[in-house]
Amino acid sequence: MSSEKILNDLKKQNFKPVYWLEGDEEFFIDQVINYAENKILTESEAGFNLTVYYGRDASWTDVVNSCRRYPMFSEKQVVILKEAQGMKDIEKLESYIEKPLNSTFLFVAYKNKKLDGRTKLAKMLKDKAVLFTSKKLYDNELPDWTSGLIKSKGFTITNKALFLLIDHIGNDLSRLNNEVDKLALNLGTRKNITEDDIENFVGISKEFNVFELQQAIASKDLYKAVRIIQYFEANPKAAPLQLIFPSLYNFFSKVSMIYSVQARDERSVATAIGVNAFFVKDYIQTAIKFSQQDIEKVLLLLYEYNLRNIGINDSGTEDADLLKEMVVKMIAA
């Protein structure tokens, strides 16, 4: 079951006694927990019937005792166990989960972990509870997810603005959501987010960023690449090497996969190399400008200069000088 399905059911007041939310992506877990904490009960009901525990500070007996009591001045109560992964003897919740009260809705947030599916508790949850396992999104899923998030808030976004946002933030869904909310607040009556908005309200230069550097290298535009690096040198926080190297490696490693793809239509290539169809043209055009051997040299240069950046085979060359030297060699390839 997805977090969207759980939220839709909760909004329709289609409640179940136990919700077990586990896995690596905290954003989806937090969505459900926040709804349970703030929306299921009215303000007057919550005063008597909302109980929130934290795994490290509570015992399993505290949680079970709260779940087994009956609601006051209401037909339902909500019990939330946050950071459940920190609770000792959590498997002892089995005694309640096996026979839960219909008037209690228990929500358990078991973040960044999954129960061992062979345990009695895990097997019981499959039968007795709503079990949701959250997973990190793959990079090629981020554009569709972010675009859908923006659309759900009543806005649209240009492709370049979308890429700038994703490239800068990555798959930190909570931060993406927060930045979209900030953009929405600043747009006024406008409904379309542009790269100018990303620059003004998120703080990412639309001309001098990792994406533009990547494009400059891919198009073998040394002049543009050097201008971007000079901007990074003057603004060290704009794009540290620890951000630049992984981004470039991700791009060129996917370009290297294109040479083994027989089909050349955009959809087939996007599927084969695991990128979103929004941006596959950039990868294809780069594969045309660089030979397979050239891309192999580019990847080796990234490996070499990443080692130099952390002090291996380098006596302390400045970041900007390292980057310039590497980029010149890449474009010369």
C-alpha cells in the first residue's frame, strides 16, 4: 500500500486499528504521521485522545496501556509511536497488535529500518495491520515526483527550473517539498515556476551551477566552463567539489551506457540508462559529441581528480585550479 492510498483512506475516515510505517524514505512516513497527529481528531478531541510517544523514551507497556484504554468524550483515540526503531523490546507490541481495539488507531513510525520478515511481529503485521514500506526514489523518478508535487499544489514548472531544483537538492524529498512551498509563497498570483524563480527564491544561480557546468563540458564549451568555475571560485558555497564530482560522474556514467543501447529513440534510451525522458536529449547529444573512449577518459579523470581533492597524490592544489585543470582535459578528450 502506498502513502497516498493510506492518506486518502484516512481523509475518507476509513480507519484501521494499526498502521506500521517503516523504511528508508522519511518523507512519506512523516506525511502519514503528521496527518494522524493533526487531522484525525478535532482540537477538543485531541486534548483527551491523542497520545504521542518517542521510542527511546517510552516502554512497550506504556504504548500498549494507552492503546487499550477507551477514548474520552469521543468515539476514537489516536496513539502515535515516533522513532519506534529506538524502542527496546518493540516485538512485545505483538500482544496488542494481535487483538487491537477498534476505537484506537495506533501509528508506528519505524524509520530507516525494516523488520525482519521472518519474525513473528513482521508476519503478524502483514495480517493484522496496514503495513507500509517507504523507499528512496531513484534519480530518474525525481522529475515526475517533483512535477507531481508541484502540480498537486496548483503550480507548473519549466523543465530547466525543474532540473535546477532537483540537481541542487537531490532526493531529499522533505527539502524539495519545503522549497516548493517557499516558491509558492513568493509567486503571488503566478502559477508557473521559472528558472528565474529558482534563482531568486531558492538561491541557485540559473547561469552558474553544476547543471550549466555539466552542459558546458558536454558541449565542449571551454569558455563557458571556465566562467562557471570562476563563479564557483568567488562563491565557494555555490558548488563545492563534493557536490560537483558526484553530479558529473552520474551524468557521464549514464552517457557511457548509451553506446551499448541498440535503439536510438529517446524513450528506449531513457529506459535503458535509467533517466527521465525529460532530460534524455542531453545524454544522447553528449554521446554524439564524445566517443565511447572519450567518455571512459572523462570518467577516469573524475576518479583521479576526486582522489586529488581528498589529498591523494596532491599537495594541496586549490579546488578551483583542480576543477579547471580537470575540465580542460575533459574537453580536450
